[in-house]
Amino acid sequence: MYRINKVRRETKEEKVATAIGKLLSDFYLDLEKVGYYLARATPYLIYRRALEVLESAKFQEDKIEHNRIGYDSDRLP
């Protein structure tokens, strides 16, 4: 006999996204200075990876907006 485990586990990527969201939820944080230090204090590869994450977020935002409006739907309203 075997047991089916239906517990949803959070992926490493989801954990990182949640952590970034928690850090950015501090509205007293100066985001321009964060960007300055990210570009200056981290290696170039880390900076480029951060830009890749932001580009992906922008793309996903556009897809979510199209789904909300109904562009991807074959049904007429």
C-alpha cells in the first residue's frame, strides 16, 4: 500500500519571489538607492540576473492583463 501526498510544496523560485516581495513591501525603502547599490556593489552577473527577473515580471504582467481583459479568449462577451 502506498500513500499519495497531496501537499503542495513551494519551489525555490517561489520562496525567492516571496522574499523579494517582503523586502520591497517596506515603503520607507529608497528603491533608487537599492538600484544604485545593486548596480555598484554586486558583480555584473548578479546585476544582469536581477534585470532578467524584472523583464520577466513585466512580461508576466502584460500576459495577466491580457487574460483579465479576455484577449486570449475565443468567446465573445
